[in-house]
Amino acid sequence: MTDFDVLVVGGGWGGYTAARTIAQHGGRVALVEQDKIGGVCLHRGCIPTKALLETAAIARQVRRAPAHGLKVPPPQLDWPQALDFKNSVVDKLHAGMQQALDLAKVERIDGTARMTAATEVRVAPSAGGATTEIVAKDLIIATGSQPAGLPFFPVDGARIITSDHAIDLPPPARPIIVGGGAVGVEFASLWTDLGSDVVLLELQPQLLPQEDADIARTLATQLAARGVDVRTGAAIDADSVRIGPQGVQLEIEQDGERHALSGDVVLVAIGRRPRSDQST
């Protein structure tokens, strides 16, 4: 059994910042993480999407070159190279975070933590082997979040995906994005600039429902001008959903009318929920 001043469960941005700051102020800190330091934001969210959005923005600019008197061939996507660029950005930041924890003398523990008391956890090592009991004066739970789901869209990583899958998959030809929040509009922008025929569905009357209405209208107008089929106030008929080898079919109700839609992939992007059902 090992004693610490503070035990941090979860090595995303929140857990990393807490562990590093406390250690820099003299605390003896352990950080338990079952995956990689940096969490969702660094590996499957904010950072990799911004890297890919940069690739997409360059493609969009190249297509606009003739309007500025430049004769260039249409851009062609080299997806493995785009992934290499995205991964290089992530890897550099990941290495920096690990180095910062080492310099702060945070003890990193690779494994899955389960609480056994208010400030005590049992850690199962990621590499296997015997569990370890860890006791601390204080415990910080920073286990982050995971994509929220819909019962009529069972995620399989192929036809029905979340952003966790989308970040590494080639842009689908005809994606349907369910959810017009930050994640949904990011992938709508990314995929349409890389050549996808995107349908973006949002149940609420506007995209980005938690943001200012004027901003949401401007965003919807800009996405539509770039080719995204934006549908707000769109309710999916759960009974109409059909998932098969050829793709996904569904019906929506919008403004009192029903519309049939089909795509090769559905990205479920209705938000995120806490990973409170498990430790990390």
C-alpha cells in the first residue's frame, strides 16, 4: 500500500493540470491513467480536429485559387499523410505533457483505478499483474467524458460512429451528422471541405443551441454556402432507422413535413456524458 498527499484519477487536461500544479507546490502526487496522458482533448478531440481542420482549410483555399488568377490542379486528399500530420501534432504535445509531469516529480501509474474507500483506490495495471492499493490524504477524480449515444443508433464503429472513430477514419462520401453542437459542426466543416456530401441534423431550432442566435444563423448560412445540407428543428423518427451493408436510411420530421434521408455513415454527435460509471 502506497501513501500520497494527493491521488489524481484521470490524466486528461483537468487531472494533468491538478497533478502538476500540486506537485510543483511540494505535494507528493500520484496520477493514475488507463490510456494516454492528455485525455480526450489531446488525442480524440480539440487538438486532432484542429489539425485536420487546417488540412481542410488549405484544400478549400486551393480550390479558390483560380478566382485569384492562379491556375492549380484540384487538391487531392492523401489521407495517410493527413493522419501523419495530425498525429505529429498530437505526439509533440503528448511528449511535452509527459516531460512536464516528470519534471514536477508526479508518479504516473498506468492502470484502471477503482475506489475502495473515500481516499483509497485499487489499481489494476494496464500491463496486467497484481493490483495495487493506493491511499492518499485527498483524492481528485478527473475521469473526463465520453460520447453520449442514442438507443436507435447502436455504435459499431463502421456505419454508426462517434467522434472517437471519426478522428481516424477517411472522410465518408455521404455522412449524416446527428447533432449540431460544437462536435457536429466541426466535422461538417471538415468533411465538406474534404469532399463529403454532408447532411447536418439538429433537433433544436438552431445550430449551437447554447450559443447566441445571431452567431448560429451566420454559421448555418456559411456551412450551407459551402455545401452542407443543414437541417434544424429536425426530429428523427426512431422507428424509421434502417442500418444495412449499403448504409443507413432514416426519416425526419421538419416543419410539419417528413423527409427521407440516406447516407453511408451516421456520426452521433449529440454531446458528451461524464465517465462517472467507471474510473480510469
